[in-house]
Amino acid sequence: MNYSISNRSRARMIALAILAFVLCLALILLTPGQSNMSGEKQDAGQQTAGQRGGKNSRESEAIRPFRVNIPRRDIDDLRRRIAATRWPDQETVEDHSQGAQLAKLQELVRYWGTDYDWRKAEAKLNSFPQFVTTVDGVDIHFIHVRSKHPNAMPLVIAHGWPGSVFEQIKLIGPLTDPTGYGGRPEDAFDVVIPSLPGYGFSSQPKVAGWGLERIGRAFDLLMKRLGYRKYVAQGGDWGSGIVQAMGRQAPEGLLAIHTNLPAAVPSDIGPALAGGPLPQGISDQERASAESLRDFIKNGNLAYVTMMNARPQAVGYGLTDSPAGLAGFMLVHPGFEHWSYGKDPKQSPSRDEVLDNFTLYWLTNSSASAARIYWENRGRSLTSSPAQMTNEIKVPVAVTVFPDEVYLPPKSWAERAFPNLIYYNKAESGGHFAAWEYPELFAKELRAAFRPLR
């Protein structure tokens, strides 16, 4: 009997020891800073900088290295969704006036789901130094390439929709290494290409208010955080609105801006674009530009803008759920009007390059967040001088007009819009995506535009 009582006591002691061990282990696992169960994604291409970085201001202001590494399961999911696409019936016209034509889009999307290789796109991005930093609560992803040449001019380049950093990476070589592309060492730039908030590998703002002015302030802070006391800025599409906002803000160190989509439509031309008469006394060139833009609007080419201005969330559901829907909607953009879907091997961007861009939107689930920039800027036309308050721009402005762009502002409009216009040129080639199409020509324009400021 004494033996059995001793046995029970020993059993109780063992049980209590096990219980104490379990409690201690739980305490260790749940202690802040020790837990490995934070809910953070562990895939480098998927997690945001905010998840990777700490919460104190010192850590959030840090410049953190970034590398793209999309999980295989996400690529497989994209292909499964493409294979399961439910297609509509064919358009009832023989052109693209109703949208991307069924046969062309089907061929592109089928290639996307079978032969297209995202890993090559990843390798393109990862061949450049990439970083993330937190600005105003949002993680900004950016490419930053310093020139080997001394006294290179720092340049931040802002993209738009449906663009991304893929639209501008071809500029990096000609800008950072001009001697390799027919330029001079003194024409070199240090290049910074951020992903807009809500785009690509930048995080998605959780509150409203991320319009052009706020993004402009964020990009200025980014350049200062990189140590640049003086710099220049370039933008097309929404990037144009961003750099023009920066020009109005005129932060210390911003030397000048360049845009290939200037807000130069004068106030007396605006009513004519809505169907009113053109003003008397305008030049033939001004008349031609106004009539071309009026016809462009009249034919419904800005319907996608109207939709995203009004209901970006509604647009986002379909673009987020269907790869074919995303491609079909983005190809409505007039920048793709003359794109051959990869049929012309000499045409840039190529089929794979366009799919790099579409796939970036898909894999980062950024279609809805990217569309919200339209809602933030609703009622303020990107091409209207009064809407973009160009008379308030305090820094020098340079403008390049590309011939295949749907909007061709004459020099007289640019001079009226920008009191401090230092450069205006009509390039011989290129359209809305000129940096993507003719990167060396685009780089040549930037060298010429900013040369007097060196």
C-alpha cells in the first residue's frame, strides 16, 4: 500500500511538471518579438515592406532591399484561371471599335496561359537593384540604379495606368550609361523608378486621399531619403499629373520636370471638346489638335476613364477575378491602338513585354487599387491646363510630344500653360508608351531637356 501511494505521488509530480513545461512554452511563443506566428507572408515577392519592416519610425524610414519571388502556386493558379475562361460571343464589327477583338484576345490569352514565362520577367526586375521604403504609411517599391559616371543627375520617373515599372526599365541603360548609347558622360543620370502606391510591389493604401499631390510629396521624400539634395522628375500618363503636382509644390531640390503628356489644353478650348464651337482666331495647328482630340473623345475612347473615375471598385472585381477580363480591359487603352498583339516582331513592346505588365497587375492583385487613382483625380482632366493648375507650377518645365500620341498639343498651348517652359520638341517616333517603344529616343529627349540644368 505504501508502494502504490508513492507511485500516485510520483505520477502527480510528473503531470505537474509537464503542465508547467507546456505553460512556459506557450508563454515563450506568445511573447512579442519572439513569436514566429505573426501571420506575415514568407514569400519575398508577395509580402509587403510593412510586414517585413518594423513598426518604429526608424525602421519604417529605412531603405530595405527587395527581390521578386512569386510562389509557383500563384503562377499555376493564373494558368488554371486562363484555361477556365468563359468567352463572350464575337464582336459585330470588323475593327476594335467595340473593344479588343475576340480572336486576337483569345490567341494572346491562350499564349499567356501556356507558353508565357513569368520567371523571365522576374529575372528582368531582379537584374536591377530594387528596394522598398515606407512613406506616409505606404510601402513604396522602387528600382534605383546609380550611374558609373561622376556627377550624374538624379532623376525620378513616374509611370501611369495601365503601365508599371516594366514600361520604363528599358530607359535605365541609356540614361545611366549614355556613352554606351551615343551620349556623353556628362549626360548621365542616376535613375529612380518607383511603383505608384497601389501598383505592383508597392503596398495598397488603406485610406482615401492618395491623389497626385500626396504621391508627389511621397516621391520628393523618397528622393531626399536616398540622399539626393537636387534632382529632376519625369512623368507620362498619371506620372505627368504627379510631376506637375510636384512642380506646383516646388519642394527644395526639385530642379525641373519633364512630361510627355502635358496638361496644356487651354481654358478656351475645353468647351469645344465637349461639343461647343472652337474659338475664333486660333491657328491651323491649334485647330487640328483640338479637332483631333474632340473626335477622339466623341468616339468613346475615354469610356474606361469615366468608369474608373466613378466606380473603380466595381471595375476591380472583374479584373481581379479574370485574367482575360484584365487583358481585355487594359487593351482598351488608346496606347495599344496600333499594337499588333505580337504579330510584328519589330514592334515594341513585344507580346511578352505586354504580358509582363499584365501579369504584374495580376500577381500583385493590384487592379482595383491601381484604378483608384482615377477616382482620386475625378473631375480634373489630365490634359486640361486649368484643371491641373499649370499656372501655379514654379519650376522649369520641359515637354516632348510624340507623333502617335492621341493628344498632340502645339507649342503655343504649352507656352500658355507653363510660364517657365524651357524645352519643347516634337519627336520623330513614338506614342503614349514612348519609353517602352523607343527607349533610346526617349532618353535622348531627357538628355536634351535637362542639359541646361547641369
